[in-house]
Amino acid sequence: MYPYRLDNTPRQPGEDAAPDAARSTPRAAPDAARSTAHTAPVAPPMAAPLPMTAHPAPKPGRARRSATAALVTLALVGGTIGGGAVGATAATRWLAPQPTTAIVAQSQAAQAQSALARPVSTGAGPAAQTTAGAVYRAVGPAVVQVVVAGRQAPGAQGGTPGGSGSGVVVDAHGLILTNNHVVEGARAISVRFASGDTREAQVLGTDRGNDLALIKVDLPANVPVAALGDSDGVQPGDLAVAIGSPFGLDKTVTQGIISAVNRSWSPGDGRARQGLLQTDAPINPGNSGGPLLNANGEVVGITSMIESPVRGSVGVGFAIPINTAKRLMPQLEAGAKLEPVWLGIAGQALDATIARDQGLSIQEGILIASVVPNSPAAQAGLRGGQGQNERIPRGGDAIVAVDGTPIKDMPGLAGQLTGKKPGDTIQLTVSRGGAQQQVGVTLQAWPRETP
């Protein structure tokens, strides 16, 4: 199965149009297909659970990508405290401070202390008959369509005419959270509100590794601010409601459940994402950047991508936990342009069987299978294994510690690199030829194109 971005950006020139082409997140529809009808009156959210609908299962026989695959390429989000990444191939790329009062709080008490945020208001009108309906009526007015024009994607042969994604208002000063891939490379960005109002937007800050962007608009009157929940408290089986503009169809609401938490998933671009929320709530191209909400109408995630053999939902979607966004928002509001860092290795977690096969005296660490040419690892002199026909090439270095902290597997290595940024130097403890040595590696920003 294959990943798609969830914005509605038309394909770049030369992009494979076949269903099996791997894309980093779904794309968007033409502007003409978008509606600006007004929303229904706001209603308080309900807590009653809803019956779940079944979604088509992925086609059998397709290999699933995972951050636990035998060979992985390592990258990490720079400048953050919580998002590590381990990729799935040797040659490619991807995968915080306390929130301030400028961020929408997680409770009414915290909201009362914030001068910049206010909770979603309620209004008169017929009571919603379902939890999803109540959530939609309460939060829908805070969800926007993000329309971009003149996109020039990195590495593209030419600009695309435009596309769209989604976003959510998170601050009464006009701050809107969306995905980085929705706004990346755009020359002009506008935001369409549920009321039909349109405003020009400016990008304040971006995080390419976590696929987040914070944009700002002159907020129209009576637009509510979405309350941000606590994604650390989300559990599998919890109700999940997605609101956005799939295929340019604004003000679309879908429901499902949280299928998994702390999910590691590799979309095939070499950077595995970690710590994601997985949901079966239908999300499609155009949902990118929109909110994933709980039964109380609180944002618990920002939808980002799906895994699908077709360009649409099959019930496997992923969202960035809102706690990640909350920790990053002070940096993004201050104008940070956060980049994932690049180590440039493909490796395998050691165990007793692999250690015995490789003739190693150690049984924990990361065995380097290969090193990407001209990568930080290559420049530091790290060595990969030999033997192209072997599942795990023999004789590579084994990384056993980062800055003195022992590591056992790729998630542990990623965790030790969390918070690093391009230009930072790390000290790796490496086992080579039965002896340990220290190797300094200066990290770089992950290249936008596969080396």
C-alpha cells in the first residue's frame, strides 16, 4: 500500500500517475470544485458514542512499510523535543518547550487564563442527533480551507496552478495550524472560512520534519477558536471526528475511531514518522492540515497522510498529535523554519541471532548496513557492511551509544537525536573490529531530494 499527501495539489510534471506511485501525502482539487456555503448553528458537543462504519481492508499481498523494517535510514526532526524519525531505505529522507498562553489551552480553566484564546461558543438551533454532528456544529466554524496558488515544489520542473488543504484556527489573533506540505512552495495563500469570508494568509513558521505550518490571517468577526486537547490521553477505540475539505469539498465531516497511538509508519520516502495517531475516520486528499477531534470537540491531531493503494481513504489515516504541535507553536509563531536532520545510514537493530551471524561480541546496538555517500555519516568515516547479495551485509560498524547513552534499537537512536538541529555534533560510540571508538558526526538538514 502506498502513501498520499492529503492536500489537493495537482501532480507535478513528470509525477507518476499510476495508483501505485508513492507520494508523501494526498493532493488537491481545482478551486472551482470548492464550496463556501454557511455552516449550521453551533451546538454543544455530545459524549454519546456512535456506531462505527466498516472500511475496506487493504489489498492482501502488498508489503507494509514499517519503521521496524530490517533496513532503515535515520533522520530526525531538528529543533523539537518529541519527534524522532527512522526511515525505511538507505538513500532517502524525514521523520519542545511548554505551550505559552498564546496557545489554546486544554481545559476551560487554562482557556480563561489565556488572553489570546477563547473556547468554541455554542448557539441556538436544533440539537445534533450524533456525537459527530455535535462536534461538527461546535468546531466546524473554526475549520478553514487553505487555498494555495503558484506552488513551486522543491525539485519540481515548474509551478502548479494551485491546490488546497485544510486548517484549524487555534488562536484569536488569527493563528491557523495546517500542514507544511499544504503551503510549501506556494507564492500566494488564502484562507476560506465557513462563513464564506476569504482572507490572505502569511506563513509564520514551518516544521518540515513534523509536517506542520503556522499561518496567520486577519480573523473575521465571530470566528471561534478550536480548543486543543491532550493527545497523550488518546486511546485506541476513542471516537475520532475529522473535518476538512477532501477533494475541495469544504466543511466535510467524517467519523471513525482511533485505531492506534504512537504509531511508527514509513511512507516510502526514506523517513519514517513516529508517534502518530492512526485513525479509520475517512480522510482524503484535501483533508491535510485539518483537525482530528475527540468526542468533546477538542483537537487531538492534525491530519497529514493516508496509506492507500488508491488515491483515497481505505481506513488507514495518520495525524500528528496535537501535543507535538502545541510544543512547537511558540517556535513557529516566532518564525522558526525547522528542518529534519540527516545521519545517512541504513541499519539493523542487533539481537543475539544477528550478533552470532555477524561474529560480534556485542548483542545490542545498531548494525550499519550501508552509508549514503556524502552524508554526515560518510563524512565522519562510518562504515557499512559488505556483500550486496546478503540480507544484512557483513562487517559494518555497530553504533552502541549516542553521547554516552546506550542504545538498543532504531527508536532508541532516534530518541537520542530528538531535539538536534542541522549543524549539531553528536558523539557516537562505535564498535569496529571488536574494539570501541568515539566518532563525532556533524548533522545536516535532510536533503529535499533523494541522494
